[in-house]
Amino acid sequence: MEPPRGFWLSLGRFICFLPYFVGLLILGLIKGIIFCPLICLIMTIGNSAIILGLWPVHVVWTNYSILRSIKFRPVLKLLLCFLATVLLLLWPVIGIVGSIIGGAAYGLLSPMFATFKAVGEGTTDKFFHCIYDGTWDTVRQSFTLIRDFYDVCYHSYKEVMSDLQHQGPQEGKCHKIRLLHLPGAILAGILGFLVDVPVISLVAICKSPIMLIKGWHRLFHDCIGREGPFLETICVPFAGLAILLWPLAVAGAVLASMVSSIFLGAYAGAVVYQESSLWNGLCYIVASLSIYDEYSNDVLDLQGGPCFPRPRYRRKDAEPEPDSRASSFSRPASFRRSVSRTPSIKAPMVDLKPFELLDSLFEECKRHGEMMVFEGLITVEDIVNAKSNKDSGKVISIGLPAYCLLQALLRSIKANSAGILLSNNVTEITSANRPKDVIFDWFFNPLLIIKDQIKAQNLSEAEEDYFCKLVLLSGDPERLKKLNIGSAPESELRQAELHALARRLRGITKSISRYPTFRRRFEDSIKIISEELAKKNEASKSAPERQVFTRSRSAFARMFSQRSFKNRTDSNGPPVVTERELEIA
């Protein structure tokens, strides 16, 4: 029986593509080797200067914020100060070493990926871009990364410490520490570390060959059949690079398992403290091994249960107490159904990046900011305070992004969207196609929740306008009282619900503002808004002058019109102009 022609055609194309791919790989590697030392030096010097320069401020201000906070009891404050000081002593070493490794990795990989991207569809003059891309733009991007790192270490850190100082305890109860349970928690944490780290590391090392073989098998199968990551032409170079670098990915997964085992085992101390039982902590140490084994089996698509029992370590656990070894080996509900894999993706997927929501947000900030400048809602004082970091989230820094997020949520509600509809009314971010980014989930899931809460309110047009102005100006109560933001709902309960939603949305926006790159992008938006405000002020200043000039020109035109000129002209002299006409002129 003759093999299918599609297989041999795909295999032939793959063989013809190999020299092309190897040439691009060598070119990208050469550029990476050339620029890796420079990029590593730039990022190491820049990040190290930020870390060492702000380190005294971090030490003093962190301890001061903990001591001033009203959320903790005195004993817990002292313990937190001690732990924070230990972490801050390790921070310069960790930060500088991480900057060296991250700078070297970025300097090596960025030119390589830029070289492959230069041959993608839609690129003109591919030969030039293969040589140029990944060189100067990588150097420029390294300075941008340093700027974002500074914003996080200074501005985001300052806001977090400010919240720690001023936020009160939840439900009116201060956090306290139970000294009697500390020895048991420390003992369980040490035992968890001693048990979980070697056992989990051994399990990860034993399963690494399976991960290597299965990964290669899947990648080669997709490569020959043009499935999965090899379906799109632009993804072929990256998928081919993944085949070569797959052993590094496996080694990274093993290393990540070893590092995570430290925290997984040390969490036994938290279980002992929360459950007030040393026995529950010991049960967690055994159960954590089972949890990791189940998770690794699910990732590798291995059948069968874990090799470790899974005793119950929570008193309020909804699952019944396991009474036999067979129940201990059964998978939990979240792992009982194996993950199904589709053989191929026949439709192109929408590539949503973690910063796509931020990009749409800042485009909205520019557009709505320009409109608010002309409406008078944004003034010169707001711009000056935002630039000098004196705004404190009143109107510009928090109010404007929160207003734009609200517009996106209202737009999604009116379109009956399951997720968040971006400003182009085409791209939709849902739970299915959202970027697989942990930090992105911190903001995306609360936005979906508050979208459902706003939808449940079923706002009228007047209430919607009032709610939008409330989100924008609620950070400045004085201006909120002076400006007419619309008629408030007659029901006091309705007003309280809208105020609570406005505070919640502004709180989510404040959390988003601590995201890396947010401040840099927001300052670009503020610059554009300030330019529009300057144009408006110049137009308003020149308008009276143009009006006076127009009136004067019309007066002189009337004075020296042909008819009046003849009436006021004698035979031998110039025309006679009366005092009244001069006053008018």
C-alpha cells in the first residue's frame, strides 16, 4: 500500500527548509554572541545601581511601614520586621545575580528570535532585517527594561507600603500571632523541607527522560505533519528552535521542581499554624508528595495514580476521610479526567499577549483624555500633579484608567460579550483565549467579576453617566461636589451600590498600575494629553485677540468705505474721521 503523498511532501519541504533554518539559527547565534556581553553589562550595571541605591530606603521604609500599620499586633510586627530584614539582606545578592543571568539570557536570545521573526510574512527587505533586527533595538529595549525595573522598585513599592500603612484590618480584626503554635509550625516547616526537597527532586529527575522523549515525539510529529505549532508559517522557525532547545526546557522544568519543592515543603508550617495541629502538618508533608506526583502525571499524560498516599490535612475538607489505601491512590476531582489533545489546529488562533489589554487601555486613555480636556474635566493642575507624582490617584493616575476600563466593561456588557471587548470592537479577551500569565489573571478575573456585578445592576442611561463620572472623580471629593456629574439615583441603596462599585473598580485599577511597564506607558499618554491641553489654552488665549482684531478691521472698513469716504471728503483735504468712529475703531 502506497503511503500518503501528503506525508512525503511535508517531509520533503521539511528537509529543504533545514538549511534555511540552520542558516538563520547561526546568524542569530552570531548576533547573540556579539551583543550578549553588552546587554548583560548594561542590565547588570543599571539594575545593580537601582538595587543598591534604593536598598537603604527599602530597609528603613519597609520596617517603618510595618511598625506603623494598624493591621498587625505588636508581636507580629516584630516578627515581620525580622523576616523582612532577612529578605532585604538577601535582596541585593538575589537581584544582582538575577540581573546578570537575565541580561545574558536576554542578550543571547533576543537577537535570535528577532532574526527568525524578520523572515515572517509581511516583512519587506527580509535580508536587511535579518542582519539588522535584534541589534540596536535590543540595546534600546534593555534600557526600557531598566526603566520598568526602576518603576517597580520605586513607585510600585512606595504605593504598596502606603497601602500597608493606611489600610485598616479586615472585618475590624487585627492580625495576631499565636506564640504557642510557632514551635510546631517551625518544626513542621523544617521537616517538610527535609522530606519534600529530596523526594520531589528524585521524582522530577526520574520523570525527566519521559518528558524529554514525549516532548520530542510530539514536536517531530507536528513538524512532519505541519500540525500544532508548525501549522502557521511564521511559527515554524520557533517550533524548530523548540526541538533543539527542548533538553534545556526539560532541565529547566526539573530545576523549577526542585525550587518549588522548597516552598511546597515549607508550607507545612503554615498548615500547622492554620489548623493548630502538628499532626495535620505531618499529613500535609505526605500529601504534598502525592499532589506533586499527580500533577506531574497529568502534565506528562501518564495513566495511573501517584505512588504516595494522600491523607487529609484540613479539618474543613469537604472530601470524606480516606479509609483505605485504594482511596489514597485515587486522583482528585480535578485530575480524574485526562486532558484531551486535539490532533491539529485547523483554524488560526488569535494571538493575545499579556500587554494587549494594557495597550488598549492606554489608547482609550489618550482618546478619552483628549475629550475630557475639551470638556474641562481635566485641567492644567491635574496634569502638573500627575507629572510631579502629587496626583495621589485623584483624577489622572487612577481615575482616568478606571474610567477607560469601565467603558470597556460597559461596551462588553452591551455587546453581550463573555469576556472583555477591546476598543477596536473586534478583539475579545475571554477565559478561553486569555494570555496564560499568572500576573494577568490577578487583574483579568476581578474585572470579569465586577463586569457581572455591573451587568446585574441594569443601569439606565442617566445612572450610567453618573457612574462613569463617579469613577473618574471619586478620588477628589471636593471637585465631585463642585461639578455637576448628573442626577444621582433617588434610592440611597442604589447610590451606595454605585459608590461601592466605583471604589472597587478604582482599587482594581490601582493594582493594575503597579504592573511593570504601566507607568512608562501612562506617562506617554499624559504627555499627549498635556500637548492637547496646551493647544486648547493657546486657542483660548488667541481667540479674544482675533475677536478684537476682527472688530477693529470691520470698524475701519466701515470708516473708509467708499460711500462714507466721499461724504467726509472736502475738495482739498483728507477725509474727516469723527471721534465716535475712532472710539469704535
